[in-house]
Amino acid sequence: MQRRNFLQGVMNGGVAATLATLFPQAVLADWPKAAFESKDVNGALQALLGATDSQSEQVDVTAPDIAENGAVVPIKVSTKLDKVESITLIAEKNPSPLVASFNYSGDCAGFVSTRIKMGETQNVIVVVKSGGKLYSAQKSVKVTVGGCGG
Amino acid sequence: MSYNMRIKAKAKNGETEVKALMDHPMETGNHKDAKTGEKIPAHFIKELTCEHNGKNVMTAYLSSGVSKNPYVAFTFKGGAKDDSVKMSWTDSNGETNTSEVKIS
């Protein structure tokens, strides 16, 4: 934003609007910025969940073996675990590996499905937090055309 | 700018499955405009929440790693026919959108 526009905005009484533009995180205070900006998997997990160790059981992840279009890769996660607190999706080699984090405040039935972008052939890692413990699963996806750049 | 958001919620075997399809560009900030060569700024949904009868059941934090026009499906325990399911999102520009349906 240019200084002139900024000052005009302030003088026009658009103070609140200007501040909201400059500090969007004030509106979304809970968005885990450090975790999303982390460039490696462990850094993202540590920032988001406070731990990186996980057991590899009881989590199923469904993704295509080969994704022709990396811009749209369907991912399905299901688990029989009780008291699921959160389900986290990570694309290991994406520029920012943390893709999404689903947090449940009520009784989650242990299922989530979405579509993500994958820049290259890599593992999708799913981490489920249940009863304070982490459980994970991964699935390798071969990407023919990447979905993260022009 | 207005965006469409379609939700379906269906109760089955004591659980409710919610499916949501949102219109959103989900720009990463890494793309360049093919004509001008200028970078397209990042613009993506950051937070998606779901309420069942006014009570929060799920809050999702998303990045631009989620595909354009995001599709999200999940289930929660409980929920009966004609209960309300409301989903709302806020994006990186501070824009918001909300949509509400009855469980079928």
C-alpha cells in the first residue's frame, strides 16, 4: 500500500478498515501461522500439535496411486479411534507442507475428505490426534503434472 | 465479490455427514498472470467452521494447499432430521461467507 493511499484512507475515516487490511491476523487470531509457514514436516507438526512422534496404526488414508492433475488430488481419511480431537493433512514436499487441520469440538465420527494440491510425487501424511496421542498414516502419490506453480 | 457455497447434511446410523462445496480461487501467491507476468497475490480460505444447532462441531484451518473451489466432507456424531447445520468461512482478505441447511 502506498503512503498516500494509506493517509487518504485514514482521513476518509476508514481507520478500522485500513487496520483490518494491515492486520488480518487480528481477525483470525487462531489461524496457526507458524505451522502453516513451516517448510518441513516436523516443524509444522511441532508448531501445530506440540509433538512429532506418532504411532502408525488405526488410521486409513485413501488417495490415488497416480494423480494426473496435481492441482486436484482427492484425499479421504477415516479412523475408528475414539475422541478424535483433530485430523491434520500434510503434503510432505509441498513448499508449505501443512495443507489443512480439522479440529473437532464435539463428537467427531473420525472421517474427513477433501481435495488438495500436490507439487510433485510425494507422500501424503495424515496425523490424527486422539486422547492426547498422535496417530499417523501415509500414502505415496505419483504426480504427473504438479499443481503448485505456473 | 460473492461466492457460492453449497452444503448437504445427511443423518445416518446416529451420525451426520456434511458435504460442502465452496467457490473460491484458493490462490497460492506463486502463480503468475499468463498475460501480464505479474504475480497473483495469495487469496485463500483460512478458516472454515461448522455449527450444529448453533453449537460448534468443527473448525478447520486451511492453507492455499487446498484445491481451488474447495470440497470438504466430514462426519459428526448425533444430529437428527431438520436440525440446522451452518458452515462459515473467512479468507485471507477478511471476506466471509455463510450457508445453512437442514439435515435430511
